[in-house]
Amino acid sequence: MTKRSSLYDQPNSFGWISIGLHWGTALLLTLLWFVGMSISLQSADAIDARRSLHITIGLIAWLPLAGRIVWRLLKSHPRVPGQSLLTHRLARTAHYSMLGVLAIMLLSGPVMAWALPERTELAEVAFGFHSTAAKVLVALVLLHILAALKHLMFNDDETIARIFLPRKQD
């Protein structure tokens, strides 16, 4: 196997691009979630500064997060050797659901930020989508983590290892 081929997903392994996008997304979303959740905890004079920080991080993160969505739509999900078709489809559906909710957040966040100074109905609708999507995303991420832990503790497969290092192809 050449080094170049480990950049890309293989039929039963994620490549470095997918691995980097996965962990980069996890880091960015965790940061955005903590900053976003802390906005309402601020004193009245600090709320705008915290909201601005959340918006700035969101704008910086927008392109890599959108890139994550596009990459996964272009590349199929590698299948764990021995994984049933049903389990693979469930995992793929959960992943696409997370990406769909993330797309809603990537669209509603900027709309909310741009409409916010006027406090328009558009800002309120965007806020509703954004905050609901955030809650759904947290639930899906928790499900994702629980599924990964299930594989780590109860299954004899390489699910966890696949998202840290590309698998050597036979």
C-alpha cells in the first residue's frame, strides 16, 4: 500500500482525510457548543462579546465543517469487516443525520447572526432552527459515542481503531 492511498477511504477503512475531518469537526463543534451554551450565562454587558466570539468561531469553522459534509457525501462509508448490512445502514443513517443537522446549523447560524441586529422574525426563526438543531445534534453525538463504546467493549471489530488510523489493506 502506498502512502498516498492512505489519504483516501478504502472499502473497509477510513483514510487520513476522513479521520482528520472527523476529529477536526469534533473539536470545532465541541468548542462552538461550549461557547454557545455559555452565552446565556454571561452578565448582561458580556453577552454581546460572548455571542460575537461564538459567531467568529462559527465563521472560521464554516468552511471545514461544510467540507466535512461534502467529503462524506462524495465518499461512501467504509464497512467494518464482518458488519451486517443492517448495522452498516443504521450507522450510515446516523452519520448522515448528524451531517444533515450540522448543515441546518451552518445555514441557520449565519442567517441568525446577520438578521440579529434588527431582531427580525427571520432571526427568531433562524434561532429556533439553530437551537433545535443543536439539541438534536447533541443527542445524535451522544448516540454516536455510545455506539462507539459498544463496539469498544462488546464487539470484536476494528470500529474504534478505524477512526484513529487507516487500516492496512490486504
